[in-house]
Amino acid sequence: MSNHAIEIRDVTRTYKMGDVEVHALRGVTFTIDHGEYVAIMGPSGSGKSTMMNVVGCLDRPSSGTYLLDGIDVSHLSDNELAEIRLKKLGFIFQGFNLLARTDAIKNVSLPLFYAGVPARERTDRAVAALTAVGLGDRTHHKPNELSGGQQQRVAIARALINDPTVLLADEPTGNLDTATSADVLGLFDTLHGEGRTIIMVTHDEDIASHAARVIRLRDGLVVSDGPAQKIA
């Protein structure tokens, strides 16, 4: 198996907006190894959201190659991409994206439902995932009965439930206060320490400093790629 969790080679992404072509990615190349913790940064319009969508198999490159865990996903069908997302990727969003009327166990076990896992096993695995993120005593709470930080922990448990190759976190602390952000980032540090591969999109230098490596984009190109600057 390739040591690379992610291999992006000369990837471009061009959109049509009316008569105008928007070159969101202009030939991006990088690799991310299993177990790395990487932040992707860049100003608005830099291509970082497009890059996240490509890495997350939510969008296809216009040209170039994308290997996820050794699998070339550049030209897969929509159904094949959906299966890859389910098996290989865990998503954590700024807005938590939890089902409002559903308790933590059911929110966390949703990917297992789509994967056809039997109900009892879904429940057992969801309880284990919630316990792992410190919410073993909140399994039957609905989102409106949880704090923002607890909701994000439910979302992280959901992202982990299928034991994904890569965790993708898009501005994961964007809706949280400073103390709660530190709490969630501490959980990311723990997951990274356990060998998880984490890719985090953020505009915040403080947040990015928690990663080990920062890839910076500008105008659809990688302008720097190196160790994160630790902030005291």
C-alpha cells in the first residue's frame, strides 16, 4: 500500500460562471502521508474550499490525478465517489450538520446505516465513538440539549465511526468560542497522536498552528508548504 494517504498531482479545477471561466485550482501538487496533521490555508478566493471539495470527493478535478489511499478517484462515477466518501473519509464541518430531532447515538450512527450495518452493531459502535470523544453520558441528548463544543464532538464521533483513512475538517472551530475551540483542538491532537490523518481547512493562524504542517494556497496555486509555526 502507498505510504501516501493523499496524492494530488497537477490538479486543476475550472468553473464556468456564465461566459467567464474561473480557474479555482491551477495545477496543485502535494502528498500527505498516513498519520500527518495538515492545515490548508489561504485568503478568500485562494482555492482552499475547492481543494477541500476535491480531496473530499465532493468535486472532481478538471485535469490532473488524485489518489486517495492508493486509489485513483479522479474519474470515478458519482456512485463510486459516494462509496469512497463513506468508507475512506470522515467529514467535520463548521456548522456541525447534525439532525436536530435525533439523539447523539442516531446522529453518530448515520454513516453505518448507509453502509448497511445492523442496528445493534450501529448502536454499540456509536456509543463507543461517543465515549471516545468524552460524551458517553450524553448518548441520548439531542443537539439542542448540547453545547456547541459537545455538538462538534458528536460530529467528530460521527466522522470517526467508519474508521476513515482521512479526517477532513472544514473550519471546525468557526462557530465556537476560544475555550471551546481549544477543547476541540485538544481532541484533534489526541486523534493525531493515535495515528489519525487529519486535514483541516482554516483561515486562522492560531488554529493552523496546531497542525504539524501548513499548505498555503493563493490564486489556485501552492505558494508554501512546510512545518506549522507554533504559537506560544
